[in-house]
Amino acid sequence: MSIAKTIASQIGNKAFFMIGAKNLLAHDNALSFKIGRNSKSVNYVKVTLNSADLYDVEFGWVNKNGYKVRSTEEGIYFDMLRGAIERNTGMYTSL
């Protein structure tokens, strides 16, 4: 739970608001959430802390037929999380 809280604080509440994040779910070493409509057809994001103390981010599409991974970024530092979200969703995380 504390890893998920740390990830959420590093991304920031304003960024969550701007991308329409909802259904935040804490995993053992990860945080996942759904996001609003965007140009890249991504509606699910999962940020995982890896063994090198960096983040792996998975961007996917969830619907009634299942789940499809659209893109991934590995070895991301905490200050690069917002940029990864912007690149892979086409949504801004700040004004």
C-alpha cells in the first residue's frame, strides 16, 4: 500500500485530475488506474516498481473482450512518470 501511495504522490493529484484517473488500485509493488478518453486509445495505466528501484509503466486498453497492451516504458525515474503518461496517452498532466 505504501508503494502505491508513493507512486500516486509522485504523479500528483493535479495530473490525476487532468487525465481523468479513476478506480485507483494498489498492488503489491504497483498502482493501476483507468483514465479518460484520449487520442492513443489507452484507458488503463499500470505503474510498477521494479528491482532496480525504477518504474515500469504499461499502457493498455480494457473492454468487455479483454485487455490489450498498447505500449510500455521500462526503467523510468520518478520525475519522468508524467512525461511517459503524456507521450503514451496524448493527454497533458499539467497546464
